[in-house]
Amino acid sequence: MVQERDNNEWIAALQADGPLREAALSDLRGMLLIGLKTALKSRSDFVDSLLDDFVQDSLVRILRSLDQFQNRSRFVTWATAIAIRVALTELRKRRWRDVSLETLVADTGFEPSAAETSPDRESQPIIEAMYRIIGSDLTEKQRTVLLAEIKGMAQEEIARQMGSSRNALYKLSHDARQRLKQGLEKAGFTAQEYAITIS
Amino acid sequence: MSLSRPELQKMLDVVRATQPVEIDCDVCLMQVGEFAELNLVGKPIPEGLKAIEQHLTVCDECREEYELLRGFLRK
């Protein structure tokens, strides 16, 4: 049976030695097993045989991050968020590991004229400006990250293929979005104007 | 191949939501539990957590993880 603990008791037990820590680890492992299985069971890319590894990797990351717990949520909520990150990162990695970033981005191109993607008359000028700015104002790295993210490629996999990290990648993506936003503003489009639905 | 309509829409949406200062995915991860608990009980999001809300708008992966966390908390 899982012992009831408040946040401080969880932290104290996990930082202790001996049986107290073992009991807390065992309880946390059990809760993560149930939590992750519940969270992931409807995903087509999840199989039960992955669960033990996900939980083990999660426990390692949770223990390594204990000093970052700010006691502003339930400890179990915080730990589950980390476990979900660990599990989804692995599932995304498996899904995207055989996809070439170079090919994905090269295939995207910057021409807005393809018939199947031709937007309606209202959004056409904004879309054209967006393509122009992506092609001319962004660095190659910024363009690559932005387009790969829009295509849904996993950030970890983009980072791996670019020899970078997820957080460094986020900075590149942020810079790209900022440049694009500034470019659209310079071209006369306010954020309100491109709050549109492309039909 | 060009960007599809949903991809063009996504591009415009994330650019519109972009802010000069944003948090990254690791900062989001450390605070998203608090955000999810407050959101679930319908409490207003304090100023200090607005950056989480913004990050979830522009980051598909953190949003996907947040939705799973919400589902877990609901049960």
C-alpha cells in the first residue's frame, strides 16, 4: 500500500538513506507506472513493454531535479510531469529517428503557389509575405528549425541532427519567430491582421 | 511540396503568439504542474505563471505533455 506523504515528506524521504528512501522510491515507482500507463494507453505508438524503462528513466531524472522542486504543486503532479516528458521524448525520438531533417526541410520549399495549399484571397498577401521573409530574413539554421517544427518533427531529433540541444533549439526557434513577426510588421501586417483562419 | 493549410495556420498562430521574452521547455516543465492544478480547478492564472500559458501556445510538445498531465490529474 502506498504511504500518504505531503510534499516535504516526499522530498525528505527521497533525500534520506536506507529504508525510508527505498520505501519512497518504491511508492513513487508504483504511482508513475499507473500514471504513465493511464496517460499513454490511448497512443498508438505506446506498448506496455516500454513502461518499465520509462519509469526507471523518469526516476533518475526526478531524483536529479529534486532541488528544482519549488513546492508550488503537489509533488506527485510535478514528478508525473517529468515522467510524461521522459516518456514522450522517447516516443517522439522513435517516431522521427529515421527521418532526415535535411530532406524534410528541403522538401518544404518556399513557394506558396502549389494548388493544394493555395490560400484564400484574404490571407494570400500575408502568406506571400511570410514565405518571402522566411526565405530572405532568417538564417539557414533558423529556417531549418522553424520549418521542421511546423512539420511536427520532434525537437530532440532536430537538435540531434543539428548537433545541438533542445533548449538551444528553442532559442533558435524563438529568434526565428521573432524575426518573422518583425518582418511581417515591417511589411505592414499587424498581429491583429494575421489573426485569421486560412480556409 | 509546400506547407499545407494547417501548417500555414500553425505558422501564423505561433508567430502571432511570439513574445520578446519567453521561457524554454525546461523552465516550463518545472512549473507546469502548478499551472495544471490551478487550471483544473478553474482558479485564475497568476502573473508569475503567464509565461507558462504563453509557452504552451507556441510549443507543441510542451502542450501535448500538458494535455496528458491534465488528463492524469482529472482521474
